[in-house]
Amino acid sequence: MNGTRDVYDAIADPTRRKLLRLLADAEELPLNKLTVHFQMGRTAVSKHLTILKDAGLVTHRKVGRETRYRLNAAPLMEIEDWVSFYKKFWNERMLLLNQILQEEQE
Amino acid sequence: MNGTRDVYDAIADPTRRKLLRLLADAEELPLNKLTVHFQMGRTAVSKHLTILKDAGLVTHRKVGRETRYRLNAAPLMEIEDWVSFYKKFWNERMLLLNQILQEEQE
DNA sequence: TGAATATGACACCATTTGGTATCTTTTCGA
DNA sequence: TCGAAAAGATACCAAATGGTGTCATATTCA
């Protein structure tokens, strides 16, 4: 099911962010190749992939006896949109910081 | 305690994102003014604010009998950094989509 | 002073989360 | 053809999460 899971929720877990990164670097990877990079068992990794899939961040296809996963970054646009709203605040903060530093110099 | 809580984790909850937005629009707000915007009780909102505080996304100060909360957007830069890495993927996807649409037109 | 307001601090509870182990099915390859 | 590899499905469990209600404390103000 797509869009079932909140994207914010999907990326909250460090394991899932690492999975996204691995898929970003490798185009397409089966579960067992992904599992190697973690200390947890195959079932746990599979669950995390299901969550990513439910958020639309990952697609999969069966090839022989393995199911290969692929990154779909599109849903991350929502995060980008959301966070961009707050840019002005940390920019304002930067301006304030610069102002303070400048005053100290004088 | 600052930096105690993962920023990704802090923004995963919709209530907490709404809190950030309310603070973004209002500069400074006490707990009771914030609580009005939610269906849950005061204690629950307070807990969410503690989580935001632990992630460094919020500061607070006591004024009389109320404690006023203020947005600190700076930690969101980490999110911005993280998500910007994936921009190229949805851009590539866009390019691919445009290509397909163009082929269909011909 | 005394009531009402604002909040902190707990104790408590149901549900979700993130992991495990195990069993089954499908597929590969010697 | 038969054993091993890959993964799905499921049951289970401890801990975290997101709420609640209640009591205590500090502060305002009539």
C-alpha cells in the first residue's frame, strides 16, 4: 500500500535512513545484500523495508528467489517543502549571530 | 538536555510539527495558549514540548506563572542537509518523466 | 488572604515499535 | 533431484510512545 505510512515517520529511524542511503548508492539491491550492513537479522531489515515501501520511498520486484529493492526519492519532496519554510528562521539567526560578532569586534 | 533527542524523531509526530508551526507564527507562546490548538490535554502537549526541547528545536523561559516557548529552527538544518542529498534523484525522475511525456507526444 | 490560574511531577495504561525465532515456500545449482 | 539459499509469514516479547488523571507548587489578583 502506498502513502499508507507518513514519510516523516519513515525517515525517523536511523536504520531506515541508512537503507535509503544504501539504495541511493547502489541503484538496486536484494534483501540479503542489504542485511549485511546491519547487526540485526533479516526479518528486522525486511520490516523496515516494508515501512519504507508503505511510505512510497522504496519499490521492489522479484528476480528469481530474491526481491530487489530500489529507491524512490520522490516522497522526500514533502520533507524538503516542509523544512524550507523554516529556512528563514535559521537565516535570521545567522544574521543575528553575525551582528553580534561584528559588535564584538568594534 | 540539548541534542538528547534525534531531530528526525522529534519532527516525526504531527502534533510536534504543528507546535513548531504555531511557534513560528507567534514568536513566543505559553503552554496554555499552545494547548488550545489541540484536542489532547495540557500534560500531553507539555510532553511533546519537552521532546522538542530535547531536540533543541524549542527554548523556554518562565515569566510569572507561565513558561513561554520559542522556536529554535537551527537544528532543522540537519534535515535540510540530509534531504538535499536526495534532490538529484527526484530531479532525475522528473527528467525521465519529461522524456517519457515528450516521446508520447511524438 | 484566599480563590483561581499555570505549570510541574508522577503514576498509570493501551498501543506501537523494533527486535527475535521459527516454519514454509520458492528457486538455484551441483 | 536434492540440498542450500532467499525471502515471506507469523508468533512472540521488551521497551518506547502517546495519551490520561491527579496531586503539589508557585503566582496573580480581587
